Amino acid sequence: MTVWDDLVGQEKVSEQLDAAARDADALVTAAAADGPLPEASRMTHAWLFTGPPGAGRSQAARAFAAALQCVSPDRALGGAPGCGFCDGCHTALIGTHADVTTVAAVGAQILAADMRDTVRKSFTSPANGRWQVILVEDAERLNEKSANAVLKAVEEPAPRTVWLLCAPSLEDVLPTIRSRCRHLNLRTPSVEAVADTLVRRDGIEPGIASAASRATQGHVDRARRLATDERARARRAEVLRLPLRIDDVGACLRAAQELVDAATEDSKELAEEIDVKETEELKAALGAVQGGRMPRGTAGVMKELEEKQKRRRTRTQRDSLDQALTDLTGFYRDVLALQFGSRVALANTDTEDALDRMARGSTPESTLRRIEAIAACRDALDRNVAPLLAVEAMTMALRAG
């Protein structure tokens, strides 16, 4: 199994990355042997991966990082880098490679402080790998200062440093940054490809895999979670019942409160799993004495960690809300398809009765207005409007049609 096997429905991108990894391997090998460098190369110092949610932007970037760090002896015999089994591939894929640095947004933005050490590291030579790889999973969340720091590093990169930026679209990245990157656009995998992946790699029953793939419309990670997590299925079912429950103002307000409460509960669960571990590890690193007392001068470090955890909880809550809004959008999209008599396959086949009822009881114009109300709620959340206020406005608009 090579590192490219995790890219579902991205054959063209896999071929381009495989060719670049071969050229990168040739460059490093020639430099180490003081031999002549290849005249033409498909390798470059900065890459930009774009594509819709679920297309696998981060997975593609991480697979490329693993191929760049591959140390399999088969390469000397003509084998392609990216075997998936050697120490370089394995540690890069699981996130423990010393020369693969991953940056992800903790809160709504990637701050300059989050990028400071990473940018500094990008100007150093690899410690024990073949390349110094910087993977930015949420490049669209770079704020002005952090984006300028990345721009400086991309403009004047170290010889063995590679930047891998991931964003939904080209427009989400500063023009000055994207003009210095090689662009790869990933497409949404087909429902059939996602279902096949769930069956072959996760051992999921074909019927469940197919239903989860249709419901998530090609989003691999969400399909896997929906197929394996009973709580995720129950929560989605509750969200899809919302359009039939908002028949008065009180019901709208209750539905909004339930959505926000469910998202808050999700963020708390994640915090319980991660925050305690992070706090204990930091205390141990700072030399906390028995009984939990911290050494003098460490209060600032602990406060910084608490702020980071608070930002992560806020983002987790909003990501959870966004997933619920995605499910609602899919519901009304199916309603619209029925109203127009479209032959497009329905995503929510498990709620056909509710879809038929909504389609018969409303017009295509009102359905479009409801989809616009969900989009407006998303925009409001992106502008840091209080979640409850944004969702209440949405449910009232859904009721009005």
C-alpha cells in the first residue's frame, strides 16, 4: 500500500504528486552524491491544494510529505518514493516526523504567534529527513500578519524546504502567496468511490457504506463517521427532523437552542479528551511539583495554553454547527430536486417521506429562500455573530419560507 492509496477519487492529482516526488528524490540524491542536478524538474518549493470539503486536501498534502521523506531502499532499484511502510513514510503520515511540521487553525484564525516558530524553522535544514516540510492545513484562516509571514518564507525559501498549503479555493489565499505556489485542485469523490473505500478499508457493510456516502455527498471523513458512529447518525436524524418541527415561533427558538446545545456538547467532549492531556503534559514539562504547584514564572505559559484551548472549543462548536447546516442544506436541496422533478439522486433517501411532504407543501421559490437563509447563517457565524442569535434568525427564516 503506497501513500497515494488514501486519496479517494484523485487519480490525476496522485499522478502529478508521484512525478514530483520522483524528481524531488532525484534532486536530493544528486546533491548528496555531488552529482549533476536534473535539468528539468516537476518539483517546486511551494504547493497549494484546493478543493471542496471532503475532497482530501490535507490527506493529499500529507501523502506528498510522506513521499518526500521516503527512505525505502527500493528507490535505488527504480521504485517510486512513497512506499507507505518505511520509517520516513510512517512517521510523516502519523504526524511524528521531525521534519514535517503541521499547522492547523486552533480558533477562527491562524495567528502570527502560531506561525512564528514554524516560519523560523522553515529556514533551517532538515534535521534527519530529506526535506523540511511545512504543511498548513487551513491556509484560508491565515490572518493578515500570519499570511505576510508565510509570504516572506515562500518568497525566499531555504533550498530543502517545501511549503504545502491547503485551502477550499484559490480566492481564499492571498494573490501574492498563490502566485508563488503550484496549484493542484482536488474534486469531490464520487459516492461510489467513497462507499467502495469504506467497504474495503474499514470493513463497513455495503448497505451502510452506500447510505453514508450518499448522505455526505462524497465527504470521506464524514461518511466514515456516519457509518461507524451511532451518535453521529442520531444527531443527523435529529437535524433532518427540524424542518417539520418549526411550525411556530416557540418551536423555532427551541430548535435553535437544541442545535447550539448539541454543538456545545460536542466541543466539551473534545475538550475533555484533549485539554486535560495537554495541561498535564505542559505541567510535567515545566516541572510541576507534587501536589500540582507550578514553579514561579510559569503562570503566563499556562494562561497561553488556556487561551488556545478556549479558541479551539469555540472553533469546534462552530464546526459542529456548520456540519448541521450542511445536513440541512442537503435536505432542502433534495426538496428542490423533487419540486423540479429532477433526476438527480437524492442524498437523504432515509427521509423520503419528510422530503415529499415538504416538496408538496411549499414552492421552489420558498425552498430557495430557505437555502439562502442557511447560507446567511453560515456567513453570520463566520463574522463571529453569537451562535444562538444566528441560528434563531435562521430557524425563523426557515419557518417563513
